Amino acid sequence: MIFDKRKPNKIINIAVLAALCAVAFYCIGYIRENMGEPQKSDEYHVSIRGEEPAEEKDEGSDPYEGDFLPVSVMAECGGFAKEVSLYVSEGVCYAFLPAYADLARASWVFDNQTCEVKFNGEKVAAGGMLQSIENGADYAIDIKDGMQNELHYQLVFMQSAELPSVFIDTQSGSMDYVDVDKGNEESGQFYCITAEGEIDSQGVMERIRGRGNTSWEGPGGKNQYNVRLAESTDVLHMGSSQNWIVQANKLDASMMRNKLAYDFAKDIGIPYAVDCEFADLYLNNRYMGTYLVCEKVEVAENRVGAQDGYLLEANFRAIDSETVVSTSRGTFAINYPEEVTQETHDYIADYVGKVAESITSARQSERYLDYIDLSSFATLFIVDEVGNDPDNNALSTFYYKEDRTDDSKLTAAPVWDFDIALGNDERCAEVLNSYYGEGWFEYLYKSETFRGEVARQLQEIMDTLYDKYENHYFKEMVEYMEASYRMNEVRWKEKQGYIASYYPDFQGTVQYLDDYFMARLKNLHYVFNGPDRIHKVEFLDRGRQYAHTYVKDGDVIPVRVLENLQRVDGVESYSLDNEQVIDPYSYVVYSDVRINCRQGGNSQPGFRTEGDVEDAWQAGGQDIDKGELAMQWISFIMLMVPGLVSVWLSGNNKVTKDAAFGILVQYLLNSFLILLISYGIFYVTYGSAVLSFSDIYSESYDYSIYNINVAFKYLMLAGGLSVAVGIIERIMKTLLCRKRTKSED
């Protein structure tokens, strides 16, 4: 529409801008509101975020709810003593005592000048002994703090039984700075005390800082940390080192999956398998729950012995070209050496390229045996299959080469990070469906030599380790960590995990893990060593294999495997490599086969029922949908704001028929420039929120970034084209003016 009068045009544009602002404010409010409300199920709660943001306290409410009191108990045994702060949860005060603590020698710790404490109605003094207390018993405690708050609690003493305790004291006396950002670090002191009260290890801590992606919560959460000691120290008989990891395992309701995977890998002979031990962690005297103290995967003495070679990690997120090796079957970060020269990069890139090329032709040739350690690759294959981790071969999968000599081959080890494995994720919920990208193993499986080595190792596992895991491991683990688990459960109320256990008790949670692990191990042994002929069925998405199962010759694909694919991916149609569409429910398998899966609409996960580890369940699908909707609103705003604002700016000019083309150019150019400004303001204002949102729902984050970047790229293109059109228009006008001037002359 062409406007000949400027005033009405201005009024219309101002009205449009006002309406747009109202919509924008509404959308921002909607996004903020919904980002803080995870969905809940009536049957159970799936908590990916951990604790929800605390509600504002009403006047008169307990200022210490969900926090620690300025009152502690001295946990003492022999010559070692540490304070343990009292924690308040739902009006009950808890003293979480380490296993070594002698209850008969416990004493009060608080400031006599600012606090007044009564225990069972009698006033006590700082340093006074707690007499005749019992683990699990209830007592009364009354506190008047420095702010004159008068508080009354039921006091419960809980004590760990078998686990050692790790105390970390930072220089500032707080974890606030460290927990704000994973890059922040502090120095301090480190102590590890056995359950019997002996000092296992202690020393100056050079630094502590956060680690993790999805598992990172920030302030107030159960976070995991990197700890570097000033001197190499032997912690819990795992060998001397400076670097240690304390894993929170908060995404795992049993907290045992990483421990199980590391122990199993060590038992079956993975080179440099990670040693680990459970411990109760106290940060600045505050109980933080059950943790796993682990060796760090690194090249060092008592760790991976590749000081003259390389340590690689499969990591599709790695982008630094100078420290990354890329192949058709994956991206690998060079974790060692720390300083990568062009020469060192070229050597390992060339070697990994030869590995990839030779493995790709493993069916026709055994040339791959010249480049890889067959035994370790077969062992890693078994760990991958039994663990069924969706991140296999994409993240946290390690390889090392001891040196540059021809005798040194690429070795698959050690293994790391299994908190979402073994049925703890919607994708791997079905015990018969291996839901992960196989990487190099997709081709190695086709080699008879490789399959023979896998079969040999599986038979040895069944002969030597089956009884341990079938009859002893899980029962002993429950007895070992149950007391600590109870304390952790009180400290971090909600059940944790991508898929929270349906079972209400610890034994049930571990029994589910036991059933899943043993089912995967026995099924895999049957595939390679059973009496029947077994075929591999691979499921592909746009030509890339992402899941597989094994089917007996002459049988159809199990219904529950197909239902799992439908629930997770919304798969609606299946076809062979020749594009022949098949009915997978009646398709009879007579050989190894690759099936292309075509996805349909949004899938709706099913619900899990009690008692059967092979059933499916819901894992927070509504949360992800809500996240996508919120990010679509953001994308919508970013698309509309620049265009409409530029319309308003262009309205200041009188638009006539002759000037219409020039105004159009101005409109597009304004859109491009204003988009740049709004894009920058958006990330400055909401960048941290978006990144936090991404740690919670990576799928929603990827979807939103895709939308935003598409909007950005298209409007950049529009702006660029408008500039080009504007230049061409100016040139043509100039040429026409010159021609007209010459003709007039």
C-alpha cells in the first residue's frame, strides 16, 4: 500500500509498535514462567533439574528451610575431628554423621555470643558433649540465632556405616564462588577418613572446580567436581596422583551405574580401568551426599601409560581444529599431549585415518589388525553392548597409543561415564534394543576374527565372573552403601535420574539395575555363543545407524523393540536398502539386515508398570515439548521485532510511487541492522538463561538455536541483498541521470 500522507502512516505504525511491545512482554513473561515449572506425574516424579527453585518465604517462615543452621556437631574419632553442620528439611533438623564418628564423643559447635541452644529442653554450651545419643533417634532442639529467630525442631541423627568420608574445605569457607561457574576455582584443604576413623589421605588442595554438562546445576545443587591436590597423593589405595574426580551420580537413582561399569570393565580386562570408591562428601562441613571418588582419565603415572604417545576421546562437540581429529566415523579430541604441534597432529590424524579406512573394509580384509589392539576393541564392544549407553562412541569413549612406533597400536580404553546407561534413559529402556551409534564397531562386527575374539571373551566372562555378578555383587553393594544412600535420600529429597525408578525403596532400585545388567550380559553371550544362528538387525536414520538388535534366524523382530523405536523416535514406516517398504511386525529375518526408519509425528512415550524391567516408561516428554514451545516464541519475537520496528522507522519518510523502491531497500536494510542489535541484546540479557536451559533440555536447546540461527541467517541474507539492491539502484539512477543529461544537451 502506498501512503501519500505522512501523519496517518505514523499513527498506524505507532499503534502497531505498541501492540508488538505488549505481545513481546507477554511472551517474555510466559517463557520465564514456564522455564521454572517442570511437569510432574501422579505416579512418580522425574527430576532432571534437581531441586526446583525455592519459593519465596512468607514472613514468619523458617529462614533455614533447605539450608544449614549456624550450629554444628563435632564428629570425632581418635585424633581426627571435623564439624558437621545441621541441615533443615521440612521442619526437621538432621545431623548427617560420617561413618567414623564416635557418638559418645560428639560435642556441640556454635558461637556462644550469638546463639543459644537447648537440647531436649536443657541449655547447652559450645564444646559440651552430646550425651546418650543414638543413630536414628529423635530429639528436640531449640535455637535462638544471631537474628533473634526462635526456632524449634525435631533433631534426627543419621550416620553412614561402611563408607569413607571426604572433607573439602575451601579457602573462602564457602562453595558459592565455585558453584556459580564451572570455570571458577578455589584452593583449600583435602581430607579422606576411612570408616574406621583412620586418616587415609590429606593435603593441600591446589584447586576445586565444577565439571559436567547436563549434570551441572550450579549454586545449591549436587554438583560434581575436579580436585587437584598440590602433591601426588594416594587416595583410598587407588594410586598416587594429583588429579581426582568426585562424581555426584545424581542422574542415576541407584547411584551405582558408574561404579558398576568401572568395576565390570576392570574385571574383564580393560586396560587402565578406572578405580573408584564411594564416599560421603562434606564441603566446608556441609554434608553433600553420596559421591564416587574416581581416578581421572589422563596420561600420568599410575594412570594411562602413554607418556610418549596420545590419548584420544570421542567427542562430537569438539570444534578446535588444532586439537581434533575427524573421520567419517566420528570426531576425536586429542586430550594428550597437552600441547599439540602441527607435527603431532598430522601424525595421529594420519594414523587414525588409516584405522578408519582399514576398519571400514573389515569384512574383506584383516588389515585393521595392523593398526588396532584387537583384544581391547573386543572388550570395549562388550562394555558398550552390556552398558547400552546412548552416548557410546559419541562422547567419553577413549583410545590411546603408547608411542609412535609401529609396535604401538591404537588401544580402546579406558571407559568412562555411564550414569545414563543400563536402562536409565528412555532410549535404552528396552533391554533387547541397543540404542547407540556403534562407530567403528558397525564394521568390525562384520569381521569373523573380531566376532571370534568377542565370543572368546564372553565365554571367559561367563566362566569366571557370572557367579560374582549374579549372586554377590549387587547384594553386597546394597549392604555397603545403604546407610549412606538413606542420608543422601533425605538430603536430596526427590528421586534422581533421567528415568526415576518406579520402585519406592533402595533394594528395588538396585534390583532393577541387577535385572537389566544380567539380562544384557546373558543375551549378548547367547548371541555369540548360543546354539542358534543369530542375525543383526540395524536401524538407520537417513543412512546413519543409530540402534540395533539381534534376532534368531527365521524369527520376526520383537514387538517391544519396534514399540521402543516408535515411542522414542515416532518411527512410522520401515524400508530396506532397495527402498522396499516392509511391515516390520511380520518381516522374517534370515540374514543380517539394515532397515531404514522414517519418522512420523511427535511420539508419545508410554508408561512403565511395576515389576518388569523390560517395560517402557515416560521420561519427562512434556517438559521438552514445553521447552520447544517457549523457544519458538523467542524465535517468533526475533523474526517480527526487527521487521516491524523498521516499518515504523520507514514511516517517517513520505512514500510515493517514485520512491517506493528506495523505501523498500531502506526497509530491508533497517531490518538487517536492527536484527544485529536485537540479537546482541537478547544474548546479553538472556544468554545465561538459555545456556542454563540447554543443560536441562539439550534437545530443546538445539531446536531453539536452530530456529534462532535460521532466523538470523535469513534476515542477514535479506539485509545483504537489500544493500546490494540499494547499490544497484543508485548505480542505475546515476547512469539514467547521466543519459538524460546528455540527451537534454
